[in-house]
Amino acid sequence: LGILISEKLKHPSTWLLLLTLWLLSTWFGTFILCGMASLSIKFPFFHSFPDLSLHKRQKVMQSWSLSYFRLLRMLFRTVKLLTLLVFFTQLDEAEDNLSWKAIGYCGPDPEFRAQLKNHFLRRTSKEGGHEEKEDDDDDDAEEVKGPLYKGLVHINYPRDIITDSLRRFGFSVSVTPKKTKASNLSSPSLVIQCDAVVVGSGSGGGVVAGVLANAGYKVLVLEKGSYCARNNLSLLEGPSMDQMYLSSGLVATDDMSVLILAGSTVGGGSAVNWSASIRTPQHVCKEWCDRHELELFESKLYKEALDAVCEKMGVQSEIEEEGFNNAVLRRGCLEMGYPVSNIPRNASQDHYCGWCCMGCKDGRKKGTSETWLVDLVKSGNGAIIPSCEAIQVLHKEKKGRDRRIARGVAFAIEYKGKKDICVVESKVTIVACGALSTPALLKRSGLKNENIGRHLHLHPVAMAWGYFPDSPSPELWPEEHKKSYEGGIMTAMSTVVGQFDKSGYGAVIQTPALHPGMFSILMPWTSGMDIKDRMRKFSRTAHVFALARDQGSGTVNSPASISYQLKDVDKENLKIGIEKVLRILAAAGAEEIGTQNNKGRSLNVKEVSYHEYEKFVKEESSRPFTDLSTPLCSAHQMGSCKMGTNPKESVVNQMGETWEVEGLYLADTSVFPTALGVNPMVTVQAVAYCTAQNVLEVLRRKRE
């Protein structure tokens, strides 16, 4: 826990947490924070927090969770989150956790373990047998390392090795003679030349990189995260969060009101998302075209882009077998008469995997690291540098131009403690770091547009849960073998409060992927015995959430500095959504239902009257979302560098090019004019595809 706080937690209030923990180690600090609970009638009369009895410590935690003081509620949420996350994700030498057996959790996907074993046996038999064919070698390496392994340039090597690797990919590389003085932007260690540099490899950057490379242009992709694929995955919750999520999954708004997940790996969010591949809703296209005057979204090009990206990902809507959570959602909607439909996915109809949030073990989920980036590598026109963070975008003045012109990107390499600055010189520069990181890079690069970092939307999510016992009975459902963490993560969706036919600003109802760590931090805590009982029910507890298309917005300076405010209409939509979710869970046959509010109330549906049930649903769905009593989550961030028709209200034009710097394009969810209201993968890929066509025109003109 100490390592987590000191090395991984990057939040503006981390210093306050450290101060508080120190105070709790003293008798006077404990008295200030815990009051009379820290006193006793025996010497010593004042006690530090660790010296209090278990009963008293739990009473103190309960008082913090419901305190009138917001900072104490923040403290409770933070301590609960960090403690439970570490407890349920920590591993022993055998990569196991002693609590998993007790809660009915199997750890990594059993099929993945079998896949690793089969590969080991196959390799062993090959080594002891005949010579292998070269094609077999390639297939084997792809299975182990992933389909992009031939296109990677690793920077944790000496400078000359990096240089040779880049030259083998066809890049022109100039090397500055070694000096005792450290390299800098004016005298970089390496200068790499290419047609286009793309910062970020997710649903935006991956598409642009693939399109440009397929057209014959030299493309270099810089990716902050590492490359984890196929047999190199762990499919363990803790290691996966460290390796594949921004800030190890520990991102939150400044006031801790919204917990945020964002991918940070080769493939970006598309490598860890939940497969939902929903086209831009028609009412959103119309709004962006009519109200925001962006004709792109009702153009022939955009329709072609939607078709192209869906075809590339193999998007389809059929399901062979539905997982636990989605079966509950579908049955509850049918019982209540609510609309429910299949969610299109970028995976085959027999894809039954609940671990997609930790990467895809066999490549059947078609994110950018299995599609567009594969095109980049196979074209022979590009390379990817993983674990490489861009320092700033470089730009220069040009006579006769009223805007500066992008000339590339600077990044750093480090070997044996020595840092060197490298520069990529390019004809065009594409930034696609995601809505949380793109604004920070632009600001570091000297861009002054006041809209950078503003208008951030988060698609806030509120959840409710229902417990379905697996005790043998003739009416047992879902089937005894089904577990809450298995099966396709998203296959069913209800728009009962979506308002698609009205304002378009409502909430959609879907299901999440919750493994023990995330499950534990979201469930209410009222005592040690209470959370033990809730976790014991983990494998048979279904979660369903309401996701609001938020009109409220926030500001992001960096992933460690995010402010956000819901509007009243967003709060109301979430409350209506939670009411519907509770009814869905009860109608599906849940024995017990509840929300994630700190008070931890639940209701045994089988043992109460209709009046008691109605009262519970109305009370629990009317609880506030802004007082830290109910956790809100976000897995979609957008709008922080919005597209528009003028620089006073936006950061980029319809071409995806920034108003301030010519040749600098943005191609991620940050350009969305408003919140989208559904899972954004298809929309951001379509927008990036259109931006790539515009970039191609520029490159063709430069070539001519």
C-alpha cells in the first residue's frame, strides 16, 4: 500500500493523504480526526489510530463516510479504495490471492492458462523434433508476442541500437556526436525524419497511422504505454492495471467524485475496452451538424468512414451465449417491458470472455492493435515506439503565414540513467493521446487556445447490484455454473431512459466488467463483516449501470488535475436510470438488491411487500451523487479539445487541424463537440478516418 501511494498515486491531494496518515500515527492527530473515539479511561488516555480497537476503528470509518465535512468523506473514500484494491489484487509467489477461492473467483481466464500450457508443450515438442519452417516460427512468435512484434522499436537500449532499428524500418536518422553536455531540443541526440508522426496508438492514432502507412507514407507512432498482447498478457487484475491503464488505473477528479479508467498501452482504450462497437447515433450526427455547424457528420465521407471502420473491426451483433450480467439485464428488461437490444461488438458471436478489460488473449477482439496497426507493420512503411512519452510538439514560424507550422515531436530516451532528447521531424504531426493527455501535451508545446482542456465530458456512470444465490433449487437462474465476471462484457443494452427520440440527453443502461478489486472498491463498506459478506457473494452478484450523456463538463490540465461538475439534468437522468436498474434487477429474479451508496442499504425482494419494495426503490434512486456518498465512474472521456467552426469556441476545425498550428492534427475523443451518449470507439475511429483522408491530401500536395 505504501508503494502504491508513494510511486503510483498521482493526485493533487496525495500530499494531504500522506499528512493525514502521519497524523493518524500520532495521538494528537488521531484526537483531531477521530474525536472522542481516541480517548480511554485508562492510561495512556489518548491513543493513536493503530492502537484503537477494531470496533472503534470501524466506528471512526463509518463516521467519516457520513461526515458533514467533505474532506473526511474524501479520506474515507480514498482509504477504502486503496486498501480494498490492494487486498483483492495482490499476488503471492504462485500469482494467486488467498481470498479468491473464498469469493468464488478463478483468477486469470482458465482458457488462457490452458493456452499457455499448450504453447509450452508445442514448443517443447518442436525443439525435440524436426527443424521448424520459417512460417511456423512467425506464427509461433506472433502467438507469444502479438502481431505487432516485428514493428516495435524499443528505446531501453543504447543509442546506436535504436538508430540501427529505425534505419532498418527505412527511416532517415541523423546522430549527433556524443558530448559530455546533455542533449536538448536545440541539439538533440537523434533526429528521425518521416512523413507523419503519430502520438498515441489507440482508436484515433491507430487508425490514422494505418491509413497513412497503407497509402505509402513513412509513419512513426509514439506510444506512452507498453505493448501487452496474446501470451504476454497476465489477465491478472492488479498487473493489468499497472501495465495497461493510465496511472495504473488510479485516476480521479480532484474532489474524488468520479473514478476514471483510461487505457494506456499499444492499442490504447481499444485494447482494454469491453468490445461495444456502436455507430454514432443519428440524433448525435444531426445535432453536431445542425447545432454545431459541422457538416462533416452528415456527409458522405463520414458514412463511408463508419462503414470502413466497422468492416475493419468485423463488427457484428449476434451472440451464441450470454454472460451472467447481460442475461440479467435482458431478462429484467423483458419482464418490465423495457426496450432491450443487442450491442454490436468487434468480436465474433462465440466470444465468451470476461477478461477483455485486461487485453485479448487470442486477438479475436479487433482493437487497433489487431487491425490498423497491423496494417502499419505489414505495409513496411511504419514502426511503433512503445513506452515512449512525447515531451512536446515542435513548431516554427514561416514567412507569409499567420499561423505557426508543425515540424515534429520531441521525446526522451534513457539508458543506464542517462537521458537523451530525440526529435522526430515530420511533414505532418498527429496527436491522439486521449482526452485526458492531449491537452497537457498541447499546453507544454506552447499552444494558447483557451479551449484546450475545457469542455471535458466523462459519461458518468452510476451502478446498482442484485444478488442471485446459487443454492440448488428448481428455479435456479442464472445457471449454477455462471459467474458474474465471465462471458461477453457487453452484449445487451436498454435505452428506456436514453431519450434518443427527444433531446438525446438521457442515460443508456448497460453492464460492466468487475473483477474482485474493482468490485470491492465500488460496493458499500459499513464494517469488516459487511464487506466480507458482500465479497462472499461476488461471483453471483450482477451489476448493471446507467450511463448519462452529460451536459455538465469539466477541465483537464493533466491526468492528475481534473475538475468536473454535473448539471442538474445529468443528476436527474442518473437517478431515473438507477430507479430503472433496480427494477430490472428485481424483475430478473434477484433475491437481494441495492446501490453503492455509503449507507449500504439493501432489500431482500423475496421477503417484502410491494409497498416496501416501491419505497426502497424510490428512496435509493433519489440519493444525491455529488456528496461523495455514491461513487460515480467514467470509462469514456471526451471533448477537451473540441471541434468547431471558429477558434473562439473550439481547438480544431472540421479537418481535425488545430486553429493555432498548421500541420498539427488531433485525432482522438478530445475533438468531440459534446458528449456522445454511447460507447465512443466507432465514432472516434470514424472521425480519425476522416482526419486521415485530410492528412493524405496534404501529404500528396507536399509530395507533388
